[in-house]
Amino acid sequence: MPYKDPVKRKQYNTAYQRRWRNKNRQRFREIQRKSEMRRTYNDRKEKMNAWRKQYFQKLRLAVLVKYGGKTPKCACCGESHIEFLTIDHMGGGGSKHRIKLRNISFGIYGFLNRTKYRPDLYQVLCYNCNCVQKKYPVCPHKLENR
């Protein structure tokens, strides 16, 4: 330690900090800028999350209308509650397709919104009908209708 006297030690430390700031001014500004950006992000985080949620709901509705008609409904059972409806890959392969779309914003809905209408590849199903297709060859709703 350079100085045992507390007054001289304080003067030395102050001078050292000033020299360090002058020497590393760019680095010091970068540290300040990052802390300011972090503060700004935290202030806007809730607002951005609310915006993303609202945007995703609009995007999902647009895709469901595109593939399910003016009032989207399940192609199998006719369920029309928007909350229950999903996009089905006709002929399977949905999990492989989701892996390819992992880096695309808003996943399958963003992809389908940007691409042209393909009724031979995708359809709107309710979640129950979509899950049943993976385990059984025929949906129970179709068996009831017979």
C-alpha cells in the first residue's frame, strides 16, 4: 500500500481513479452505455411483451381465417372456438417442419402468413382431433357421424 496516512491514501485513490478513467475512457463509456441500455430494456420489457402477445393473437387469427374460412372451424368436428383451433400438417411431418422453423419469428403461424395458401398441405383442426390423428387412424368424430 503506497500511503499509510488516510488523507494521502484518499488523494492517491482519487488520482488513480481519474487516471484510470482517462486511460480507459472508451471502456468506461461502454460500461455506462450498457447499464443504460439495460435500464431502458427493463422499462420497456412489459410493454414489448404485451405487444408481442397481441401481435401473435392477430397473426394466429389471420392464419386460421386463411385456412379455416371466414369463421374458422375444425375440418373434422366443426369446433369453432378460436382457443381450441390449431394448424394440422396433412399427411404428417409437423414435428420435422417445426424444427426447420425454429429460428423463424412466430413459428408456423409466421411461416404460413408469409407463404401462399396451400390447402393440400395444411388444414385447421381442433386440438383434440389433431392429437387423436397421431394415435389412431380415424378420428372418433368421424366414427360417430357414420
